[in-house]
Amino acid sequence: MRLATRVGDGPLLRSADVAPSLPELEVVSVFNPAAARVGDETVLLLRVGERPRSDVGPPPGAVMLELGGPRLSTRPLPPELRADDVVGMTFLDVAARPPRVAVAYVRRDTPGLDLSDPRTIRFRSGAAFNGTEDYLSQMSHLRVARSGDGIHFSVERTPALTPSHALEEYGIEDPRVTCIDGEWHVTYVSVSRLGITTSLATTRDFVTFERRGVVMHPDQKDVVLFPERVGGRYVALTRPMPQSFARVFGIWIAFSADLVSWGGHRPLALPRLDGWDAIRTGAGSVPFRTRRGWLELYHGVDRDSRYAIGAILLDGEDPRRVIGRSPEPILLPEEPYEREGMNADTIFVCGHVPLDATGSRVRVYYGAADCVVAAADLDVAQVLAHLEPVGDADQLAIG
């Protein structure tokens, strides 16, 4: 049985649908949107990736970025250098007040510069903290899009949230939005050379946002808040990224009294060695209640680096307990726009909205190949029927 029905004839949003935030930048990707139903509108909070324009050379007054130090610094670009001699990159100028996204250039023949991965600019130097430093080839911010029918979206021309301090020097990414007590809580990834942290912002209208700061220590991402307290506590799904021993990247659960300080961390749904989610798992959309418990749509990565979507079912009163789990993906990359792009063979979900008052059908919005936004509809009863039971003996024994 095919569990997911794709919406439309292709992507709902492409980079051409989004205006750049600055004249000197171009939008190269729009993906991994959070989703919310607000009144009669479907609202997406998009991740928008930008880079210096590729159709023009360095402008008068361009600067050169100095790599390999504790702080990024610039100096005037030598006038003899032309477009073919340099590579442009965005960076957060934290010396400016307020900090601002700016463009600088690096010589292509800089010793130790590695441009083999289109997603990063890697620099090897004895002056770097650990011998290498990775800079992203594009910088992301968050942008609001609105729709009356959930298919045709109007994207706002200016960002909703942009990098604003040193812990966001490489951009902000992959939002999720959860309505708690009438207020929308936005968790998003803050990226810098100091690590990957999770930050929180709140809004009531997706027009103005109040930043609440970092709420999860590095390296941690894919943080998704439950829409209600369970047992008197707020609940979050997280994804730590340990760098020691087996380096198992899987879904954890944590609890809080105030949405700021988190404890009770424990593994919840780890990768399965022979499964479609053998390499890593990560929380996707906001968990929602069903007649059988909390249903969470998550991403899994297999040994061919393919990202697909599955589901786990958590006990309604004790979400630390997994009841069921997808034996096979609900939605996997099949279409050309899902199989070809910045990160090929990738479907990455960050949000969903209900399609009816009962919540029996939902629409998931997802990033495809780290380039575009697409959507698919799911029947909740079919998803629940597809899950395989997980017994107490299969739970990780940690007391």
C-alpha cells in the first residue's frame, strides 16, 4: 500500500519563488519548512539558503576574508584579482552593530583550501582550532510563506529570522513550530564554528518574533516540542551528535518545567543496523495525539545516505516508551526533484498540518534534495496500521 500521496505535479516552492534578502546575494535553495495552520491560512517557515551572486564579479570595495583565526577578519581585495581568481562566501559580521550578513572573497589558490564539496568551503591550517575549519557555501535564514489552499504560497520578501550573533555565524536552519498555550514556539538550529545548538523564538502572528536564546547545548539538533505538557512537564525530542565511540546519531527525549532548562535526557529511537534508518534518525514534525498515542514523523538515513520519512508511536501517558515503528519508509525519494540536488536522495520533514477537524488526514511539507519544498498527504489510520509493534523487551534498558 502506498501510504503517501504527493501534492501537485512537483515542488511547491523553488529558489526562483524567493527574493534574495540582499542585492548582492542569490537564493539557491528553499527547503525544510516548519508548518502551521493559523486561522484560514497555512503558514510555512522556510529555510532559505543564499550565497554571493554567481553572475557578477567582486564589486568595487570588495573585501577578502582572512581564514584560520579565532575571529573572522577582512582586508581589501587586491584589485588585480578577478572573478575566476576568487570564491565568494557569506559571513556574519559580528563587529557590525547590529551584526549583519556580509559578502567576502577567498583566493581559490589559498593553500589548504578545499572546494570539492559544493556545500562547504574547507580550510586546512595549523592556525585553525583543530587543523581544519568548515564554512558553509551558503548561509540560511528563515522566511514566512502563506497560503489559502495549502498549495500555492506567497513568500514574504524579507526574512523573519536572520543570524544575529556569534553562535549563528554560519546561519540558522531547519525550524519546527509548536503551538503551546496559544503561542507558537519556534525551535531552530543555530550553526557556528563553536558547534550546532538549538535556539527558541516565539510568535503569535508569524509577523513579529521574540528570540528566547539557546536552549540546547552543542552538538544537538532536530529539536521538536510536544504541543502539550505530559505528566505536568514539557517534552521535547532531540538529536545529540556524539563524536566519541560509536557515534550513534538517534532520537532522544527530554523534559522541562520551563521550556528553557532541560533534563531527563534518554535515547528513544536509535538507528537500526539493518533498517531503512540504519545510519541515523532524527525527529521531524511536531508529535500529535492519536487514539493510540503520540505519532511522530521522523527521518531515517540508510547506508546509501538516502533520507526517508517514517513514523514512531509513543505511549500517550509516557512518551519515553515506543509502542510502534515503521518497518519501511512512509515516503522515500523517488521523484527527480527528490533524487537530484544539493543533497541527493533526500526527503526531510519539519512540519505538517491537519487536513480536517478530526486530524484523520495530515499534509506533510518537506525539503527535497536540500533544494525545494514539496508536500504529501497521509491517512493517519493507514500510518498507524503500517507500524510494527515494539515490545518492552525492545526498549533500551537504562533504568
